[in-house]
Amino acid sequence: MSQSTAELDVTQVAVADVKPTGYQRGSYRSWIAVMGGLIGAFMAILDIQITNASMKEIQGSLGATLEESSWIATAYLVAEMIAIPLSGWLSTGLSTRRYLLWTTAAFIVASILCSMSWNLESMIAFRALQGFFGGALIPLAFRLILEFLPDSKRAMGMALFGVTATFAPSIGPTLGGWLTEQFSWHYLFYINVPPGILVMVMLAYGLERKPIIWDKLKDADYSGIITMALGMGCLEVVLEEGNRKDWFGSDLIRNLAIIAVINIGLFIWIQLRKPQPLVNIRLLGQRDFALSTVAYFLLGMALFGAIYLIPLYLSQIHDYTPLEIGEVIMWMGFPQLLVLPLVPKLMQRYDPRYLAGFGFALFSISYYMNSHMTADYAGDQMIASQIVRALGQPFILVPIGILATMHLKAQENASASTVLNVMRNLGGAFGIALVATLSDNLARVHLAHIKESLPAVSAQAYQYINDTTLLLQSAGSDAVSANTQAYALLAQNMSQQAYIQAYNDVFFIMACFLSIAVVAVLSIRKPAASNKADAPNEMH
């Protein structure tokens, strides 16, 4: 070793020795930073669903139609999808501390602006801002776990991230419905202010101050940013609005789909050619990471598909109010809090692939439990399947997070976090689009079949109309009106039965998709046993 090299090594050791120990991995300050990041991610994910239960009140206040108000949710999701891939580049250039503090402050301001909206256009604009700044909080929370916690505590960190990713959307409709009923829809946005301020305090204390790297910001992958924003943004709109606008029967959806395909294709081509891409999608060439992204996609699809499908069924078939729906959906959230602390301990004894496979199997079973519904099957009957679904979720997210990142280098954490969170969000958007389209199409198929079979049961149909007519006449209707109402009730019952059968089919199809996830996680290589002690490596 040369003298200069030796002197350099001594200098590095000296510098390392004088750095404050509070910024070491697994230290008290690093845990404060991780918890702050997780609370921020919880807020951002919660806000995806929190407006859904109160959409009627919001649209009434803003003078919007039901179809127009759907853009309130779509704007948030589109902006969030664009923000996630940018988080790695911006947090590296600005520093993680500065970027998180700025985005959290902007998220709080955007939330307040949403509560002050005076028409639909202003609400959509402010929701887009809220989604863009909130979107940065999600992948960075995941990244903080990878970089700030030692390997022995990573499973615990993933368990806490599981709370944000699965518990937040589960209680969103419940919390939103309660806030609107007790106060007003404006409190859906005011609620972000206190935890947002807490997040800023925790991040300011827990993260180390670092200078801005201007060369990193100037050397931006602008072609990648533009193609990513156009491709992912248009794809999200297609998935969110496609079913409402008859998919490719709509010029808007068709044109946006073309733009999305072209730009996503260009984005992939650009990223593969650049030595320092915006997102390192070469990670998908690693078998274990690729299989983990498939599992993340199917998790998002199943989670958000259920959160969309169950309220739709309860409101359409049983006329449940938003608060009543929330009381059912919350059973998908709270039971998992009992299981989450146990999963890191179970991972010390059992292969995480088997735990993830078990979790997906439970999720699949929960969907199958809802595939035999009748007109009497309501919220009370759904609680059992919701609990099974809740118990399965912690067994999925914690092991998958470990399996996905076990072979990655430190410099790949930012891209890995981006890819995994984008895939989960895309899975959610795809799941909602899939179940919405299948429900409508299968309901039409079943209704046509019921109408075709009506002559075969005409005696029963005639008896139903006759009995209903007599009942309505006894209630005070004249003979002609009673007969007309009886036919209308028969048509309504036929439509209801068609939709119940359609929902059964969709639940069964989703159960089959989740069985694919079981195969995917079991195909991941077995993690190598680590004998390394978790040294207090310094964060960088």
C-alpha cells in the first residue's frame, strides 16, 4: 500500500470516528426518521381512499356531476404515479432530508387548498398537487427502511410499512365517512395537518443535513422524465376512467392508450440505454426481484380490487350508506394489527417464501369465500372473509419486501423502491379497472341468460307478478299502476340477481389470480442464511 493511500485510509477512519453516532444505522435517530417516513406514507396512501365515501357530499358542494367528480380521485392517482419514479433522482440531488421536508410541507399546503376548493376545477388541480407531493412520501418510506435499519431489524421495518400499505386503504372509507358525517367533507383534508407537522419534526431531527448536489440535478434524464410522465399518467387515466367511458369506444381513452403505449415503450428503451437512468429497470432482469414485482402487482390488484368491489356490492345490492360500508371494510384493516408484530419473529424460524405463499393463499381463500353470495348475503356475512383477508396481508408484505431486496446493492435501493411501489399502484389501478369491467359485462351476460330462461319459469314469474300486484293494490295502488309496478319490481329483481352472480364470478376470478401469486413467491430462490453481524454501518 502506498503512503498516500495509507494516509487517505487514516483520514477516512478519523472522519468516520468524529461523525455523530446518532446517524448510524439502527440508532435512535434513524428510527425516528423511519417512523416519520412511515407516518407520511400512511397519510399519502390514506388520502387515496378517504374521499370515496364522501363523493356525493363533495360533488354536491362543488356543483359537479357524479362522472365529473370521479376526476377528484383520478387526479390524485395520476399525479402520485408520476411522482413516485421521480423520487429517487430528486432525493439524491436535493438530499433525502430536504426533499422529504419540502414535499411534506407542500402536501400539507395542498391539503388545505383542497378544503378551500370553490369549484370542481380547483379541487382537481389541488388534488393533483396533493397526489404529486404525497406520492414522494411512499417510496421514500420504503427506502428509509432499507438504508437506515440494520438487516436484523429490516423485517420489523417491513411490517410497519405493511401497516401503511394495507391498513391505510382499509380504514380510508371508514374514516372518511365518519369525518363527513360528524363534521363536513372539508375535514377529510384538515386531518392531514397535525400528522404532517409531526412528520416534518421527526424527519428534521432524524435525517442528516447534506448539501444539494447540483450536478445530479442538472444532469437530469429529461427524456426519461417526459416519457415516464406521459406514459404513466395516460395509463393511469385509461385504467381509472376506461370503464366509465366504454373503454376503446371512447376517443379519449383510445388516444390516451396509444400515447401511454408509445411513451412507456420509449421510456423503457431510454432507461436501458442510459448508464445512469432515472429508474434502473435492469433490476427486473434479476429473477427474484422480477418475481417479487409480480407478487407486488397482484397484491395491489387484490387489495384495491376488494376495497372497490365490496363497497360497490353493498351499496348496489343492499343500499348501505358510506359509514355502514366503512364498518364492514374496517374488518380488512384492524385484525392485521394483531398479526403484524408476529411476522418478523416467524421469519426467523420459517422460510419467508412459505410465509408469503401462505399469505397469498389466505387472500385467495377470502375471495373464494365471497364467490357464493345470495341476496341475503350482506355486511354481517362478509366479516368472516374480511378477517381472513386481513390475517393474510401481513404474511405477504413483510416477506416479499425482504425477498425483493435481499440481493440488491445499496445504490439500487432507490430504483428498487420506485419499481416495487409503482407496480403495487399499477396493480391497484388494474385491479379496480378489471373488477369494474368484469362486474358490468358479466352482469349483462347473466341478465340476458335470466331473460332467456324466463319462459321456462313463466308460471313462477306470473305468480310473482300476480302476488305483487295484489299486495300493491292492498297498499292503495290502482290495478293498472300496481301491475306496472309489479313488472318493474320483477325487472329489478332480475337485475339484482344478475349482478349478484356477476360479483360471485369476479370474486372467483380474483381468487384464481391470487393462486398465481402463490406460485410466483414459491419460485423465488431460497434466501441464504446470513451469519454476518449487523455492524453499525454509517448511512450515506
